[in-house]
Amino acid sequence: YVHDLYLGDSLTYYKLQALDARVAHPDQFITTDIARFCAKLASFVSSLGKPALDAVIFNVQLVRGVGLRGTVGMFAMYMATAGLLRACTPAFGRMAAEQAALEGDFRAGHARVVANAEEIAFYRGAPREAEQLRASLRGLLAHARRVARSRVPHVVLEDMVIKYTWSAFGYAACALPFFVGGSSSGAGGGAGARTQRFVTNKRILVNLSDAGGRMMASIKEAMELTGYTARVYALLRALHALRRDDYGPPGAGAYALARAHGLTYSDIDGVRLTGVPIVAPGGDGELLVRPLTWEVRRGEHWLVAGPNGVGKSAVLRVLSGLWPVFAGVVERPEPAEIIYVPQRAYLALGSLRDQLIYPHTHAQMLALGRTDDELREVLAAVHLAYLPAREGGLGARKEWKDVLSGGEKQRINLARVFYHLPRFAVLDEATSAVSADVEGLIYEHAKRLGITLITISHRPALYRHHTYLLRLGVHEPPSESTGSTASSEPGSALTGLSISSAASSEPGSGPPSVSTESWVDDMAASGVLWDVVQLPAAPESPPPPPPLLRPAPSSASTSRIDVARESLADANRVEIEQLRRALAARQARVPALTARLDQVQRELLAAPV
């Protein structure tokens, strides 16, 4: 149940760590706290059920032996001493929750060392990491000592009350009928009969005291259970809230998460942002880029550039739905028609084949009619054709993040693009570790396959592979000398849009900054300016070697008409493949949509009129 909430389609696993601060170290909650909660709950039910039943049975027998008044007196004594123990009992529930949190911090520290072992080794950072882990361990041990110091006097007091106070009062209650004249319990019979009744009542009392002691221990376990219950409840509450995009009460800032009210649609053949501010969530939020109006049509390859920290990757996160849309409208293709490649290459557990088809499984790959030969062609397209032979085939299973180099990891991620063949691909510094010559061949291959590229980078070498440039971090608004009509009144927040041609500029000299259109936005004077520039066409160059998607035609026996026919056939094959995949994706969604429709209909029928 928790896994379904955590790893569902609503990106709860990402929101819980990146957007919400209610739960720290969710892995500790899921793997440890839930197991402890279940174990404590199961033991609490079993440890409390039998003592409670014994207490009822022995109390009934005790009424027959010592009378109702004696039993009521003993019960009053039990309640008084239990109240005393409760008042003197430390907050074991809160202590258990704090210990679980400290264990989570200590575990996260070790996980960080494991995940970054190579980088730490390069810097010889073991002493620093050891110091941090020792500090975390000292905090955990100090808390364990505080718990022990609180537990020892409580255990001593509990034993004194249960073993001595309850026993002394019980013996007095058992003996009282034999010393008070006229008691029906003590009257009649000789000394042997009276002694027998006393021994019987004493045994009942001993068993009753034992049941009471076990019940007190169960109550102490229940207090610890409350600590784990609070943590599990906090996790479930956060998961359910994040599935509804509920980030709690709105803060004082204009860009608090609860104030996000933008719209997102996934139903167009393109990418369009209309008046969307790029905001870094967290706390009161931080406006990175002023409201952005931007459209990407098929066949128009865009480069998003700007200095470090200006918000280039933030545009990707907003576009993909990782970050909320605070205002405006985001329109994008269906999920099957757009793929996002992050800057840090991710390699999943599994075989080399699993790396190429991620997030598909091998069964899904076979169901789509794809073959290993296609995967080898995809590897050849990113210049990794040697990889299966070197690593032992497509079925080889290794820790790929440790086996592959940085450039190979990025090319594996780009190979996924060629396997899935989306209409749009958003690349966030996805070739920063790839050599310039291979990088150019990969970009040209993607364009030949009909994939529209949106690249986030600050490297001018990529200009030649794109049609337009979206520049973030423009320091000055467009001036009057460049034909701008923007207002420059003090305090006005300028959001400049400039679309200019650079066909006459020198190749490699970068885009000009001529502005032909701009407007004034009424947002607060924060966030960076942006503008749009049309890039010059790339100079004519010899075509790169064709990808190994089919046998290359012989240049000696191929005419221009044959080349044109082959190019048209390639484009048709790519278009047919994309349409086939889009149809398969829509057909796969039919059962889920049908089930959702049935559920809505049932809810409507069950709703009161």
C-alpha cells in the first residue's frame, strides 16, 4: 500500500524529497519504521489480550474468595498505583520516534559515503566523512543513554509497586475475612478449611498480580507504539497530501507552494508555455525566471542557454511536471511523445539491455515487437557498438554506474532516446561528457530521425545544431537603439522577448542581440530577463556516416534520385514508427481510462441526490 502511494504516477517519491519537508529520509520510514510499527502492534495485541482475560477470570474468582468489598478495594489500589506509575513514566513514545529519526540520519550518512565513494577517495575525504559519521553516532548513542537512564528508575519503581505493594495489599485482603468476625467468607469450617481458602485466594492473587504486571508492561509497549504510529501516520499523511498536490497552508510569500494555480495539459503536438514564471519551490519560493511565453513547434530545434544558476534546468523541471506551475499554462505532448534526459546519467539495476530500454521491461520490449538487433543499431548510433562485446552481451548484469565512464553513461541515456523514438527530446547538459565530434553526430542523427530537440546548455558549440536560442539571464532590457518599445521606468519589471535573424552573421560568432519585440510585465522586480534569438543555419558540411539502421547504399551505383527516394523512405519509416508507438500508447491507456470511468459512474450512482 505504501509503495503504491510512494511510487505512483503522481511523482510522490520526488515531491516528498524535493518539494516537501514534512518527512526526512523516507527510506527509513518505509524500510524500518513500518516494520517496527507492525512488530510492536502484533506483539502488543498478543501481550495485552491474555493478561486482560486472566485479570477478568481471576477477579471473578477473587470476589468469591474475599468478597466484593475486598475486590473493589484491591481494584482501587491497582488504579491508584497505575496512575502513580503513569505519572512517573517517561515519554517513551517520543523517545522512540527521536531514536528512529537519529537512526535515519546515521543510515543516510553511510548511504552517502557508499554512493560517493569514488569522489570521496579522490579528495581523500575519509577523515571528514568519518568526523561527520562519528558526530551522528555520538548523537544516537547520547540519546540511547538518555533512554537507558530514564528506563532504569522506571523499571525499579514498577517492580517495587507490582512485586511488593500489590502483594502486601493482596495478602492483607486475603487474610482480612479470617480476622473480621461475622464474615461469610471466614465463617464456618475448621482451621484446615480456612487455611485452604487462604492458600487458594493467595494463588489467585499471585496470578492476578502477574496478569497486572504483564498489562503494565503492555502499556509501556503501547507508549513506544505511539512513537512509531506517529511516524507512520506522518508518512501516510504526507503521501496522501502530495498525491493531491496539497503542500499545507500557504506561506506568506507570493510563491509559496500552496499558491501554485497554473494549468498543465498534455495534448498538443508541441511545447507551449504561456505566462509561466519559473519558480524554485521551497519555503516562500524564489522567482528564477520572469513569466515565460515560449512555443516549440515540431522541427524547430531550441537551445536554452544562460550562465550557471540562472534557472536553465528549472525550465526542464517545470516543463516535465516535477515542479509546480505557479501561474500561466504549460502545454506539452503526451508522455509517450516526449522524453526528458537529465544532466546526471541514471543507470538502473539490471542488464545492459535494461539500460537501453529503461523504463520498459524486457517483456514490454518483446510485446512491442522490438529485437536485440535494433538495440545494437541504437548502440551503433551513439558510437557504443563495442559495448556488448566488451561487457559480455546485452544480457550481462553489472553495477553499470561503476563500470561505464562518464561519456558512456551519457551516451547510454541518449541511446534510450533513439530506442523510444519520441517526437520531442529535452536534453539537460546530456552531452557534457561526450567528445565534440561524437556529440555532433548524435545530434544530427536525432534530427534525421525526426526528433525535435530542446537542449539546455551554455556551450556555444551547440548553436549549429539548433534553430532558435532561448537566452536566460539577460542583464539589460532591450534598448531603444535596437528598436525596443519596452518601458524603462524605475521599478518596472521587464520581460524582454526578442526574435531576430542571424543569417548574415559570421558562422561561429554566436547570436546577435537585436530585439524586435518586447513588453513590460507587472510582476515584482525579481527574476532574470530572457529573450529569443534565431540562430544561423549551419554551414554546409559533408554528411556524417549513416546510422546502422539499414545497409548503406553504395555511393558508386546510387543516383541523386535514388538518394532522394531513400531519404523519403527513411522519413516515412520514422513517421510510421512514431505513429505506431503513439497508437500503442493510446491503446495501453484504454483499460485504465475505462476503469476510471466505471469508478466515477459508481461514485455518481452512490452519491446522495
